[in-house]
Amino acid sequence: MKAIRALLLLILPVAVAAHPGGGLIAVDANTVIFGDSMYNTIWRLEKGSKPRALVKNFHAHWTTRGLDGQVYSESFQEMGGALFRIPLDGGQHVKVAEESQVEAPVFAVGKRGELIFQKGTQIVERVADGTTKPFRGSGEIAKGEPPLQQVIAYHWATDETLYLSDGKHLRRVWRDGVVRLVARVEGKLIQPQIWNSTGAPRIWSIATDDRKRIYTAVPDIGQVVRIDPDGSHHVIDRSAGGWRVTAVATFGDSVFLLESSDSTNAGQRVRVLRGSGRMELLGQVEP
């Protein structure tokens, strides 16, 4: 199966094969880290500087920070793909698990390095000795709520609540391990429908701020939607000029937006919405 996927990556057009991912990490108010599947690199981008490669020749779609403070990424769409820990000093990345031990496109990492991912209709965690068990004792969907589809993104809030998305559903898991629906993010799909579109909105990325507001990137509808504690939805950014936000992250009162072009092979760029309401370009990967 891996050999077949690798062959497809070689014969499909670049814009299709290298669809962008949903992982973005804000290091500070002017620095982010993200995976780039088009140029097969994990970048560190700092305002006023050219992007710096942390890892090269690495086909990543999902890059995330664990509760342990470490950065993790995956190369699941490569032959021999695996899950890795990524040093921020540019050192050698370290294999954490084989793809066959996760068998899910995205994951979260806990405080002790445990891997959290979807297995069928349940969220599970894999601990250091290789044992897999239900996440926080349950990992099951709350009774009466929509069945779990394929999980697309995870995000840790500062209180260790785990947020996840499947399709248009935003859910969260508290300490009892039960997966509960928070909101549905809906809207009309924009054209062209690309990046493995399912014909319905998908939440590609999740972030939260210190005011307990939730940010979701929904490139199928070309929007970044903020969900406030009272449940109200607010569109804080819309697709323009063919650029779509695929990932969000926060640091303080700044909201970072990772974008890809839906019509060209232009390198990914990052804009940042400051607390003052000012939008600025942090930087771009040059083609």
C-alpha cells in the first residue's frame, strides 16, 4: 500500500499530490513552525527573516505541539513513513512511532509523550510500552451525538482539554474521556473544490486563546470562524485572491493564519491578526 501511495505522489500533478496540511505552531508573537508538503520541508518562519528549514526532504501534512512542549510531525505519505519528534535547534529528527502503530493521519501527544489518535469510532492513547487503551478511560462519543467521522485535527487548550474535529464537527474531551460536540461549522463551499474535497465543510485546524474562544480553519468554505464561549460564531477572515487558510494558531492576542493558494504552486504564507485588529504578513515561502 505504501508503494502504491508513493507511485501516486510521483504521477499526480504537484498541486494535487502536495495538498497542504493543517498544522501550525506559534512559538512567540513573531515566529511560527509549520510543515510544507509541497516543498517537503518543516519551516521555522520569523518576522523579518527568510523561512529557515528545520527538516528537509520530509513530506509532512500534520505538525503539532504536544502537552510535553515538544514539536511532532509525520511523514505518513512517504514509503517507510513514521511519526517524529522535531528538535527546534535544527538537530536530527527522532522517530517516535511507525505509521503502522498509529494508522491515523493526525494525532495529539500527551504530557508523558503518549500518542493520542483515532481507532475506529474511538479515541485511544498509546503509552511508552506500546500499550493502547481508551483515551482518559473512555474516548467514546457522548450518547445521542453524531458518530465520529475521520478526525482531521487536534488541539490542546491550556487547561488540558483536548479539542478535535471530524468533518464540520468540533468536539472536545474533558478529563472523563467522553467526546462531546461543541459546534458545527457550516457554509457554502467555494470553487474550485480541491484538496481531496468531500463536498462538505471540513475543519482543518483548531486553536484557542486565553479568553476561551475557539478558532477554526475551514478552507472548503474559505473562512476562519471564531466560536465564542456563548456559542456565537464570527467569521474573522475570508478567502481572497485564491488564498485559503488551512491552519490557525494563537499566541497572546495574535491569531496566525497559514495559507495556501488554490490555483498556483505559490509557496505557503503566514498572516497574523493582531489584537488591535491589524492584519500583517508575517512571511512567505518563496517558490
